[in-house]
Amino acid sequence: MIKSILDSYDLEEVSIGVLASHSALDVLDGAKRTGFKTIAICEKGREEPYNRFSRIIDDLIVLDKYSDIFSIQEELRENNCIFVPNRSFVVYCGFNRIEKDFHVPMFGSRTLLKAEERTGPHTYYKILDEAKIRYPRVFDSPEKIDCPVICKIPHAIQKVERGFFLAKDKEDFHLEFEKRVESGVVNEEDLYEASIEEFVSGVPFNFNMFYSPLHNRVELLGIDRRFVTDLDGITRLPANQQLKLELEEEMKEIGNYAVTLRESMLRHVYPLSDRFIEATKLLYPPGILGPFALQTMITKNYEFIVFDVSMRMGGGTNSFMGIGSQYSAVYWGEPVSAGKRVGMEIKFAIEQKRLQYIVT
């Protein structure tokens, strides 16, 4: 069905659409820089920043809620829209509906979006296993915990967030879990949806990658790290004050900043990405198309352990939005942002009459 829709498009009037949240500004800015019209779909009450950035938005559509996007599909198709998914699109619209009911050509693989989950029949653990990429040990029951762990569980109020917490052993896990149930951070019945992983000590790096089927190569677009509330605030306090105040961290991502990796370590990044791409091709054909991110902990022994995966544009790409990164400059002779790289790939595909290779 998507192919027939794509065949009906006027390829001289293509627009790029995105849900106005997460990494939308990067996508919109990149689309304008590569000559495309843009469509931003926003939820009522969240439109303020997008009204201020009118240069990069040709059409701002404000809906009562994000999931109402399914009601404007005909309008998007009439505007020859190629839609770029982000985390908010998946969370607010649901990957099942996106796969079955969203009949707008999408940049990237829509069937891979469900593999971002840590529970259920589709998890990124299966992809990492196939790719022979190490990730933290996973415990299917709190009773099996035998080391410090991090619990990743749906947040009770802010569904787009997860209620992270740490525990040193299984007894501590139950204490920390009950404490967060009592404070309203998580719901007791959501424990079955929790992912309990071995806590890995190291330095986190989010590798923002891009696989181009048109060039048959993977590119490192940039690296970022996260600001986390209110963990960052707690760790800035002296240790005696942390103990005295007994503050409860929630570890919600609030921002990102761009970083570099020691150059000799880059030799480990590309094999990880290559194996990951090949595994997605095998398990979820056609596999990764365009941007993805491997959130990785690097230990003191220089071991790369992937603890989270984004099957689409990562949230940290806004840290080099509009200016690009030092790594992308190596490929293109100038810094290129992730959003611009998406626009470039779509433009290349239109020029080469190969659009069907990058959309699903």
C-alpha cells in the first residue's frame, strides 16, 4: 500500500513531516536546509516553541492530542509528506497502530519501532544477541537478583518517561520499589513491565549512527550524553549532604550535550554498528534505514556494553542541530546535523529514483 501511495506523489513537491516533540527541531531544520517544505504536527498546549521557529515550519498543524494524527493522513498525503518518526510518535501513537493504520510513507523502518521495548515478544535484546553485542544481564524476577541492578519501569504519571531506580541486592530492590510506589512514581501493577538489568559501572556515550542503503555504509553522525533530573542535582552535592537529605532520584532525561570519544576507541564503534545493522536485516527486514542510536557504557577495561537502543532519530541529536558534528564533517567535508543528513538522504533518493529503498 505504501508503495502505491509513494507512486502517486509529486516528487518535485515532497514535504517532510514530524511529530512536534523530541528531535523535531533537528528534523525540521535539516529539511529546510536541504530544500524541503516542512510539516510539524503538534499537540494543543505544546505549540509555543514551534510558533517561535516559524522559519523552519511551513505548516504547523495543532491537534487536540498527538494520536489524532491518524485523522489527518489524507492531508499529509496530499502534501506528498514523508514522515520521520521519533520517540514521541511511538509513545503517543503506539507502534501497533503505526504499523497497521498509519498510511503515510515513513523514512526508516516502521516494523523496527516495536523492537525498542524491553519486554514482550519483540525486544532489542534479541537483536543484540543476534549481533553478538554485550548488554547488561537481565533478571526476569527480583528474586534472582545477585548483584547491583537498575530497574527500568514505566513512570506512573509521565508515560513517556521511565521510573528508573538502583538497588544493591534483591532485598534493597523491594525496599526501593515500595518506596517509589508509595511516593506515586511507579504503579505496583507495572512491575511485570519492568526491565531489571545488571548495573554496569562506566562512562555513558550515545552513538548517533546513520545507515545509508543508497551509499551502503554506516556513518557516525555524533556522540552525546544526557543530563538527568534530578540525579545530576544530587551528585553535585557533597557526599555527607546526599546522605543527610536522603533525596529520591527519578533519573528522567532533561537534556543532552555533545561529546567526543577518545579517537583510538572509535575502532570499536563501527563493528558494533555493522553487526547491529546486519542483525536488524535478518530479524526485521529490510532492517535499519537511516538514523539509529546505540546507548553504550564503556567500562574501565574498555568494554562496550549497549544498555539502550533507538531505532530512529535519537533525542540527543538536538545537541548538534543546525551546526553538525565533527564526525559528520569527515564524510561530507562540512559538519552535517542528523536532521540535515535525513534531508540529504531523501533528496539523494528522489534524484536517483530510489525512494522506495529508504521508506516503509
